[in-house]
Amino acid sequence: MARRRPPASIESGALANRERLTAMSNVAGRFKDWRPRAEVIRNVEAVPTIFPQYDDVTGVGGQPISRFTLVHGPSNEGKTEFALGLGYSFLRAGHFFGLADAERTTTDKWVRSLMGEVADHPGFQALPIKTYEQVRDSVRHYCDTIASAREKGDLPHDMTGLVVIDSIRKLVPKKLWEELAKLQGDEKKATKGKKRGAPKGIDGFGGRAGQMKAALNAAWVDELIPLLADTRMSMVVIARETKDGDADPWVGDKDWKVGGGSALFYEASLDVRITRGWTKDSDGRILGERHKLEIWKTKIAGKQTKVPIGHFHTSNGTLTPAGFDMARDLIELGLDLEVLELAGSWIKWPEHGNIGQGVDRSVVALYKNPELLSALDQAVRAVSAEHRNDPALHP
């Protein structure tokens, strides 16, 4: 429901009382820490990504900065790939990218296959993982260092960065190890000379480890929200997703739950769920992967559907070089936004004629014509922005 403005008579009456407004302005200038609203409350800033459909469904045209994003999904469905794509986007736009690979599964070969020469960008840093506390301190130092350099003029005023934690489940606090060791020692003493039963809980300690991690995550998120806002940085945390045996069968396809504690979901500005399908040609050959991006929660823009959905594609090298398949992303979104048209079996861009016969040939044609691909990217994003900014489409 649209918010109603005060009656015009009230507005004009307030503005007419200049003496009152002048007095208020004078007193407002004496407040110690308070500032005019426009200096504190800002619109959401975002860095455009290589995923045009993601930029469209976020409602802000890219990956938001000054905010915390939660990413989850089933195992091996594309979460890390998506996060690396976001990092690639920041580097390509001249920003920083810091990766904390707690999973220890990301290889240099894979990064290079996705990023090419950008993998050697000086703004791409990786953190050797030790403990939960070390990662937390290092993230704060990373954000503060970039913000400080920006304030001193050592970096451009618009420069920002992205931090990715992959994944938070693999961060083990030093204190947790000590606590679990103590619990284990107490259990041995209590059962000395007795027959020991099976350990309780998924972690062998009645779920104590999970509870402690959730508490630490909640405290860290409380720290991250002002840190990211003050330093104008962006952060993505990948979390574990498991099947939910208590899921309500009437709530659509939501039969999953996110680990790490409720704070990760409730405090995130964006909650993105990733699942994977396949891209195949007419003969059934697999050409790559098609990942679904579901926005289950947003605090950065209004939802136009219950769960906005976009996709991103990757190529396995059969038609085009292996890596992110931005051409296929643009064709899908271009058809959806009516920038492109279907003329029989041909995909047509009215301003430029036929692109190719069918999606696969059109993808190859765009790959072979980088200038046309860039022009289509600009055109599709321009129409997407028009839709976001059209009041008639957002009552």
C-alpha cells in the first residue's frame, strides 16, 4: 500500500512559519551526534554484476554494498560459483574482492577458468583460514583498511569491496574446541569404569557445538551490520542448507532450513537460494548448467512476486569456452523484457536484425561478436532499470 502524504494545507502551513523552522534549525545544529536525515539515511548503492538476471531481481541493479547477503542451497549446486562470479564482477569494475575459503575446495585452476586474467587482479586477496576469531578480526581489518584509505585519498571515493565467507559452517572457534575438549574430558571421567552409551546429538555433545556457533554467528552479524554500513563494503556468507523434516507441506517448495542460527537469515539484507539444472541442445547434449536464484528475503527493494527468481548459466565448453555464459543470461532476460523478439525460430533484436536461429546459435553469435554482446547488455539493463523506476509497475 502506498504511503499517504500529509494534506497540502499542513505542509504549506509548516513552511509558512519561517520563524519556527529557523529556531528548530538553530537548535538542531547543537545536537552532539545527530545529523540531518539526508547525511545518514541513503538509498541502496549496488555494484552491477555479470549476472543480469540477478541484478534485475534484486531490484537495485546489482550486488548491494553496505549490506550483508546470505547465500545457501543444496550441496554442489553452484553457491561458490555464484560467489566467485560476484567477486569477478567487483574486480572487473575496479573494486576489491576478498575470499575466505574455509571449505578449502576452491582451486586456482577453477578460479582461472571462471575469471581468466582477472584472477591475477591486485585487488583479489585470499585469507589463510585459522580460527573463527581470526577470520572475524581479519574481516574487520579488511573493511576498515579500505575505508581508511578511501578517506585519506589513497583510493577513489567510490571504491568499495566484497568479502565472501565460504562457508561459515567451516569456521571453528578456538574457544569451541577448548569447550568441547573439556566436555569430552568430563564425560570420560563420569563414565570411567562404566559402559558408555552413544554420544547425544549430531555433534556428540547434545547439539552444544551448534548452539555455540549460532551464538557466535549472532554476535558477529550484530557487529557486521554497522561495520559494512560505515565502511560501505559488501559481504556474502555461504551457509549450510539441510532438509527440514518438520517443513509445512502447504508452504510451496520450502522443505529446507539454513544452519548457523536464525540470526544469519533474519539480519541479512538479501537471502539468496541457489539450485542447479542443466542446459541441453535439441539432441540432449549437456551444454552447461542453469542455476536458479531465488530471493527469499530482501530488505533492499520491494518484491514484485512472492519469491523473485532469476537464473545464471555456465558453459562446459561444448559451444563456447567454459565459464560464465552471460550471452545466454542476456537472451533469456532480453526476451522476458521484450528487448528481443522471437520471429519464428529466429531471435531478433529489432534495432540490429536477427541474432541467430534458436538460442544456442544466438549464444554463439553473441560470443563471436563482443561489441554486439556489450550493446545488448546495455540495452537489457536500461530496460530493467526503467521497470524498477516506473511507479506504475510498483504501486
